[in-house]
Amino acid sequence: MAQLSDYRLLTFDVYGTLVDWETGILTAFQPTLDKANAQFSRHHLLTVYHELEHAQQEQTPDMPYSELLTTIHPTWAGRLSLPAPSRDESIRFGESVGNWPAFPDTVDALKRLSKHYKLVVLSNVDRESFAKTNAGSLQGFEFDLIITAQDVGSYKPDLKNFEHMLHAVKEKFGVEKSQVLQTAQSQFHDHYPARKAGIKSVWIERPGATMGNMEETIFDWKFDTLGEMADAVDGGR
């Protein structure tokens, strides 16, 4: 029976796993709702957002994430029958990524996990947005390698992102696929494609999360938070 301690490297989805992107997105969209005095359920807002985000990522796989958010902002408002936002309002929404909050357990868990593994970012954002997040809510934590969608030219769940990561960690650290654990919340963006790529995965469920969920869940280990995973690793599991 494989144990967490058998692996050498964790690849992290950031937004949804380390960073509370659902709260970040909704907070950034709130001015658009306030302007129209509109209210919708959190689940409905995020379901529509996720659909629009994925469609845009497929249509423009090389568009930096902050620009992609700027692009879908008026479409999201339109789908909700809200007044069209100004260009400046959409740009502000797109630039909000760097202000999204980390989950409270994230930074301490990363520090503990770094004693056992190489830690690699495999994120769907652009380099500039991730740099802002890293300097902000992730408190300047130093990852061993950072790979963004901008570096690959496509967005997860595209298998190219996972193939790019596997090549990079083999070249940089001599780590084989069998020594990698994809560590993520989203079934759609991470666990399903990781399984297709032959990579084992740890599901950080983040109870209450909406985006990236699938009817059937795929994982090799499951924890509610990254802090719980760090506890298990520290405990020798």
C-alpha cells in the first residue's frame, strides 16, 4: 500500500487549493452586483462563472488569465441580466487575482510540506498574477518551480500542462512521474486529467467549494484542507 511518504514532489493547483478563489472572484464581482442592487446565490454565480471561464480558456488558450477575466466580466454580467460594466470596471475585475485571499491553513502547511517534498506550482493563471499572489497572501513562500498556463500556452485540464510539468520536474529534479502527486481541489481541472496522465493525486476537498466539482470523484488520498495533509505527512502516513 503506497504512502504519502513514498513521493518526492507535490504539484499544486493554486487557485481553489491554496487560494480561496471562489471568495476572491465573488468579492471582485460584488461592485457589479451592488450597482444593480442584484442578489444571486453563491452557487449560481460560481456555476455561471465557471462555465464562461472554461469556454473562454478553450477559445483563447494563450490569453493571459487576468485578460481572460477582463474579457468574460461583461459576459458574466450579461448572463445575469445585469447592466454592462465599463471597460475600467472589467479591467479592475481582471486585475483582482493578486488580491484573492489564501486559505488560513495554506502557508503553514506549505512550510511543513517543504521539509518532505519539492513543491511545484502548476497553475492556470499568468505569471504576473501569480507573482502578485505569491508576494501577497502566500507571504512570499518560495516554491521550487513555478509553471503557469502562460508558460505552457494552454489551460488545464489540457494534458499539455501536465506533460510540460512532468518534463520540467524530470529535467530539473530528476523526479519521475511515479514520484509526483498532483495536489488540488478541482476534479475538473486537476484530478481527471492527472489520472489520464498517469499521475497519482491528493484531493484537497475544501468543503463547500463549487467550481471544478464532478459527479464522480477521482483521488488517491483525500483531506479537507492542506493543513490536514501536512498533519498526515508529519505523522508518517
